[in-house]
Amino acid sequence: RDEPCFGYRGAMFDVARYFYPVEDVKRFIDIMALHKLNTFHWHLTDDQGWRIEIKKYPKLTEIGSKRIDGEGTEYGGFYTQEEVKDIVKYAADRFITIVPEIELPGHEMAAIAAYPELSCEGKQGTPRIIWGVEDIVLCAGKEEPFQFFEDVIAEVAPLFPGEYFHIGGDECPKTSWEKCPLCQARIRKEGLKGDKEHSAEEKLQSYFVQRMEKVVNKHGKKMIGWDEILEGGLAPSATVMSWRGEEGGIAAASMNHDVIMTPGSEGMYIDQFQGDYKINPVSIGGFTTAERVYKYNPVPDTLAAAGKGHFIKGVQCNVWSEYLYNTDIMEYRIYPRILEKQFHGYFVHADMAKGVTGANLLAFLERRLDNAQVRLDGHGINYYIPQPEQPNGSCNFVAFTDKATMTFTTNRPMKMVYTLDGTEPTPESTVYTAPFDITETTTVKIASVLPSGKMGKPRTILVEKQTLAPAKEVAKTTPGLDMEVFDGMYLSVNNLEAAQKTGKKQVIKTTRELTNQVPAPESMRGVKQYAAIATGYVNIPEDGVYYISSDLEEVWIDGKLMVNNGGEVKRFSRHDTSAALAKGLHEIKLVFLGHIIGGWPSNWNDGSVQLRKSDAEKFTPITAEMLSH
């Protein structure tokens, strides 16, 4: 027997950053239904793409649904209204209500690209091709944006028979409003005055949202917004979705407003890492385990004690798609964590009454996960299986001089099997039970095994015996590295070879100077890209094996390519290596390519090269004092 603790058991799916076809959306709905999640929050518009057909404004899909990514390729897609109707019915047949989200007044660069007059300056632009928040927003001083959204809501609302309509309302920079004469005139006309808590521009956002709430209500819907809609005054009947921690939800419930809890700080953002980032697909960052998702109780003790707990209508996990480049990665990131909300929403209070707490909780969770994963297998769903990880940062190339002690853990209790003869492991291979030593060059292949017998993807780790690479004898050195800068954007070092004779030379004191030769603002508009190569020596403080990590394009030491991030998103280095280095000077070459791959500008990195001695716990950056030429 089971029964729900919350009437709203939700999952948000972002299709604005990356578009997923109808069959993928239905697949997502199928798994929601299987696990009794009943509300599908569909994030349909954002700076990077407009994904729903609006017949009165055809440019929204003709222009706003397409972007030319940093790699130079066009990316796009949208749902016709007929496809939306089909998906809504598909969900309803599975007892799932869809809540559409149309963002306003920020996160609207895709719409502004289609209709520039919606912004303050009215300049032509394009959908945003990088992640982050666009500072060009809808003009709150003109009437056109209000009429535009009245028309959009009039077309969207009838497609969704549920009671809620989500208007976003989050992350709206006010810089354009501060400079816009029309916005400032609106502030004066409406008598919006700043106070200790909120600026006049924040009050203007509240004005915008409250006008839109009346439109939403006119269509028989209740408005939901992210917790920023609290700023400057909450719309009268709004439901607040609390994402910046629980504070917004607590404040809204204290004012007798309904709340959906979805705080990223409590594990509700499942686009974050769930294992060691050095061996997992790139993510926005953060770390959220299945256990953490399961344990989150959306009713804060303060609200329960105040008799306001009933205003918490439910809980939701959010799937933001910035780094979910394809369906396989998307499913790997979502499952099985999203299923924990079903376990929590139905069972958690009964579990606690039975004494399933503390040490027993994880084992209890594991049994539920084991069964859930078998069902996912039956549906052909890709999902995360914890990988064998090494302490202090996993690495697939382990250098040693005398012996290497191989230690592995998993972030959920899990059987691990391995081989040392180069063959692929099977569930019947040697079971890892304790750290083991290697004294000769060996290939370790190791994988996790679920109780069902299914294996995770094996890791292949080359463990290489080395002698200490000797230091260089250099008669005289000068602080800093020689750097050559090449104008232009280069997606690969192969493209850089033709420009080698055109570079401008200089000396840099720190590796940071590789990436800060031109300003790299949040907008990245008009940035003149370049590449840079720095050469010289790095002073290794003592003999030992060093692990090397960097988000630069390449790191060379003693003429050997150590870190190669070619073609990768330049974020959270996933190509670490190690080397045995003698104390003293070693040749170093660092390559930076200014470009945008996978929505992340390499210019936003700090240019650092991180070292960790094999017996140390943490990486530390190469400092200016260690560099010379």
C-alpha cells in the first residue's frame, strides 16, 4: 500500500537550451508515470531558444528557435501546437499534468532576436549561444512587451488544461532598465520607489509580473513563478517555486501563498554531478547524490511549527539542459536520482515511522534503487551507475617509481570487479575488496556491478612505471613565460599552425595572463578572440609523482603532451594525467585557444595549471614564483 504525501510531485524539463524531440519527451513522461510523479513542468523558452509555435508571431520559431553555436553549426527545433496537444494528451492519459513555462521579463533573448522592439534599445540580436544569463531583457517601459505576452498567453494557455501557468520571473538583470528612459518613466508614473529591501527597478519587475498575473488569471490559470517574484512585492495569488534555497518558500508560505519546494542547495537540481567530475560528462557543477535527493524533506521545521506546512504543495526536481548535449547524456544525468522523489513523496513518512533512519537509510534506499533500475533496463533507459573512483581525484594515467597502490571507492555501496591482463572485466572477474599494489607497468580495467548483474562502463587505467624525469640545467633564467598571441578564433590547435608566424610576443608573469588578454564579459558580445602559446620552465619543488590538471587546450612538460582538452568543453578538467618529475626546472608549454565549445567560453577560465603530489590530498596552482624562461 502507498499514498502520496504531496499533491504536487514534479519534474522540470528544460528544452530551451537543448531541444528534445517528441519521442524523448514522451519517454520522459513514461518514466514519470511509472514512478508516480504527476506534474511535468515544461521549460519552453529561454535566452538560447524559443521552442513553441505561436501563430501570431511566426518569427519566434523562424528566428528564435535557431542559433549558430560557437562551433559554427546551426542548432534548433520547436514543437508545433499540434505536437503540444498530442504530448499534453499523452501525459494526461498517464495521470500527469503539464505546466508550461514562458519566461518573462528576463531570459527572453530568443524572443528579442525575433522581435527586437521588445527590448529597451530595440537592437537586432541573436539567441544567446553561451550559457549564463543575458542582460538584454524585455522593456518594462514600452507597451509592446505586455501586448506580446497577452497574445502569447492567449495561444499557449488553451493548449494546457491544468490549473497552473509558469511565467518564470527569475534572473532578470536590471542594467538596461536603469538606463532606459521609458522604464524610468514607468517607474515615476507608477510611483515605484526603492527602499532598504528593494530597488525601484525590482519594484518594476513586480509591476511587470503582477500585470501578467492578471492575464494568466483571465485565462483561468494560477500563476507560478520562481522565488524572485517575491522581490518588490508578491503578486496576489501567485504560487512560488523556491529554488534559491528554502528561504523564498518559507517567506511565501508565511504570507499564506502556496509553494513548490525545489531548492538547488538541497539536491533538487539534478543536472549536477553525481560522481567524481574528473571521469564524468561535463556538468554545470555542484554535487548531488541519490541519497541526498531522497532525504530532502520539503516542509521546513519552521513552517511546520508555525502551522504553515500545508502551504507546501509539493516538491520538484529540475533538469536544466545546458550540458545535456544528447539524449544519452540527459538520461545518464537524470536517472535514477529523479526517481527518489517518488520514493520520498510516497514512502518517507512511513519509512521514518518504521525506524528507517541513519545507518539503515542508505541500505533501504539501495533496495528500492535496485528494483527501479531493473525496470529502467526494461524500458531501455540509460542511467548512472557509480563508477570506481580514486581518492583525491580519479585519473586514467597513474605514474609511479617504486609501486602504485590502487585504491577504489564508489559513492554508493557497490560491487567492483577488475582485471590486470588487459581483458575486459565481467561480473565474474576478480572482486575488488581492498587496495592492491602494482610494481610493473600494468593496465587496470575496473567496473561496478549492480545486483542485477548489469555492469557499468569499465574504466581503463594505465599504471606506468617511470624513472624521475631529470631537471634541466639552465645557466640563467628570468621570471615569467614567453608568450605569443595570435588573433582569431581557433577551434583546434591544427588550425593554429598556419598562424604561427603572425603572433605578437610578450612575457607573462602568471598563467592567468593566457586567458585575460581581452575582456570576456558575461554577454561575450563583440569579443575579439585570440589564441596564445606560452613557453618556459616550471620549477618542481621536490622529487615525486605529480598529477596535472588544467582547463587549457594543452599542457606540455618536457616535450610531452600531458593534458589534451582538444574538442572538449573547457570546464572541469577531465583529462588529468601524472608524471614522475625530479626536483628542479622542467620545460613547459601551455596552449590557450579562445573559443566557445558546448556553450562555454574558454575565456572564462583562469588559465591555471594545477599540480598535486601523489601523497597530497589537494591540487594547488602553479604560481608565478615557479615560472621562468
